[in-house]
Amino acid sequence: MTRDLEAAQTFYGAVLGWTFRATSLGPDFSVALADEVPVAGMGALAHTMGVPVSWTAYFAVENADVTAARIRERSATVAVGPISIGKGRAALAADPAGAVFGFWEGGGVPGWQVGRGKAPAWLELRTRDAFAAAIFYGQVFDWASDEPGAPEVEYEHDAVMVRVGGHTVAHLRGGAVEADPDPQVRPRWHVFFVVDDVDAAAEAAVKAGGTVAGQPSDSRVGRAATLRDPHGGLFTVTSPHKDSPERAADRPQE
């Protein structure tokens, strides 16, 4: 969600090379494309809804009403919806720690999955208690269930990893196993986008009016930098090690 759709398109086009197309939802919405493949949605709603500019992770569900009920039953919040949008239904919610997320009932892009092709590289929940969060999301979205194709949930390196078909799509990070939840952590979902050149993307962000919140740096999985768009939207760009692209999705770090 952004305040100025045209300005956001200009910024992300310069930094990530995206193009955009209009949707049937009106002039305040657009779909971002990478090589003609949809990768994200943008809506000029932050100002009218009185919320900060931000990227929001949406999870696909079979029944939005059932999902909303599960969230409320677990003392979390459904703030908006479910409401009909185009051919689907969407809602915005917050988990018990306050991290905002969305869920979507309806058709998606065939074959589209986080960490594959042009889709975002991965999603990361930064929270105070990763294991409490894993229980909440597992119960709400049927993670680690016996249903065919259900995501697997594993503990690894002080994080909870969520995998689909052996491929990591998200992970939940909190404190160490024996440590108390960190009161300084502001729980939120964070999105990582793949770029060919992290340093070039950071330079492009500054030239386009954004800022570098985390300088480009190398880790065991590749190079990454955390950027902020001109209106405050925070995201990370990453360029995984070329000799191990799958490993980059398994253990992302800034």
C-alpha cells in the first residue's frame, strides 16, 4: 500500500526493473510485472486508510471466512474483510504479536510461488517469539497438516522454516530458543526481492529518492541490501550465490 501510485511505479521501475499494468479495480490499483510475469500488487490506499506505506504478505486460502474465524478464535485481529476484490476475496489481519498480513481466496497465477522464477525470493516474519508465531500460523493456514501439499515446518538455526516441496518459502525469526522474547522487536513480515546486482539496485534507489536502510553486504547465502522507498516502504533486495540459488532461499540473512 502506497500513498502515490504513480510515484511508486516510477521508483520500483527504476530499482527493480518492473513494468505495470492497470487492473479492473480502478485507477488506484496496479499489478507489477517482471518480464511480463505478475510479481506484486500496488494500491494507493495508505492515505485513505490511515496506515503506513508498507509491503504486505498475502497467503492463499481455500475459504476466507474459515480463515477469518480461525484468526479471531486465536485472539488475533481481522481488521478488514473478507471483502470481494475482482474474482477473489481478501482480508487484512494481524497476528497476536501485531504483525500485519493478508489472505486471499481466489485464483492465482499458475505456477507462481515465492522463491520461484520472478516471484519474491522469500518472506520473513520478524517477531518476538518465533515458535508461538509458528503455532498460530500453522493452525490458521494448516501448515504442517496431513493435507496433500501442505507446507512443512521445521526448526533450524534459531528460526522456524516453512517449506513447500522441500523449498523454503518463508521463515519466522525471534530470539534464541532459551531466551526471553525480545521486547524491542516490532513484529512484521518482510519481503525479499531478487535482483541481478544488489549494489546497482541500492544506487538506483537513492537516485530515485529512496534510502538505504541496510548497506549492501555479503553473507553465506549471497549479497543483500535493505532499502526504503520515498514514502517509507521497506524491503530487501538480494542476489543469491550463483552456484547455489536454492540454498539462498533456505537460509536468508541480511
